[in-house]
Amino acid sequence: MADAPVDLNTGLLLFIPYRALEMRVFHAVRAAGFTDATPAQFRVFQRIGPHGTRLTELAEAAEVTKQTAGFLVDQLEAAGYVERVPDPADGRARLIRSTTRGAAVTSVAAVAVAEVEAEWTTHLGARGMASLRRQLERLREITDPWA
């Protein structure tokens, strides 16, 4: 006998597709030869802004301690994905910035995201996907402190 269907809360309904997308991206990145980083490292990496981000901001955005973020950034730096550079706004501070290798992995990830979103659009229909995006953007207004 099959188990009765479980009513999933909205948070899980949002998380399950995100996690599937995240793992598809991670597998695509690994298949492209970027085998020296973990999903945890890439969760921090994806939060680096286009002009660099301070470690404390990365830690806050990834919701990890500064020590954990520093450890992950150290690993990303050793693998050549990021570099630490002086912050032009504050000479005492350092920015974490993507390197050429980091940009290459970002390009692979962007292709994988586009593939997943195309599959979702096929499944939901163009109007359904557009509606989903609009509603998620509205939710972001009240849930994303970095927006």
C-alpha cells in the first residue's frame, strides 16, 4: 500500500526545486572539469558580487559564521576561483573577488541554470513560468534582506 500523500509546506516546495537546480549545476560544473570545489564552497562563491564582496558580507549572505566563510574562501582561493584584493573604499578591508577561473566556472553554471529553467518552462508552460517568477520576485521583496 502506498503512503498517503504528504502536504508539504511552502518552504519545502520552494526548497526542493532549488536543491534540484543546485545539484544539476554542481554536476555540470564537475563534468566540465571543475572537480576541486564542493557545493558548500560554491554556495559562498555564488554570493560574490561583480566587484567583490567583503568576507563579513559573504558570511551573512550564506548564513554561516565568519570563520566558516573564511575557511571556504581560503579553499576557493587555493583552488584559484577567488582572490583577495584591497577594498578601494577602505584600505584596511579586503574584498573577495572572482578570478578568471571563477568566471569560467560561473559560465558553466549559467548554462546549466538556463537548461534547468528551460525544462521548467516546458513543464509549466511559458505563462506558468512567468507567473512563478513574478510571484517569487514579489516574495523576495519581503524575504531578502540583501535585495
